[in-house]
Amino acid sequence: MLAITIPFDIRDMAIDQSQGLKTMPLFWGIQNMKKLAQALVIFFIIIVIAGYFIALRGLNQTLALPLSG
């Protein structure tokens, strides 16, 4: 969920700054937030793929369900 809200936080930076809010993009910078969003999406993809292969092999169905999201 965080990964998909980051672009909106970046978009709203000027408003947040004018209101004195300390959001993550203002604190860490735009480039670092973009890298974080990319890392989170890649992590999610890895978790989904791992869950798929765990389910496909039939290894521990209780573990495959939470991983496949």
C-alpha cells in the first residue's frame, strides 16, 4: 500500500510544505522516495512469485496463502 501512495505524496509536496507538514518525500527527498517505491514493488512481486511456486509444489499450503496475497 505504501508503494502506491508515494507518487501522491510527491505530487502534494508543495502543499505539505506550505502547511508545515513533515512528509516522507520532504524529509528523504524525491529520488529516495522513488527508490523506496520501486524496492517495495519489487519486494511484493518476489513475494507473490514465491507464493505461487510454493503453492504449485504443494509445499505447506498454509504458508502459500499469505504469500500469494
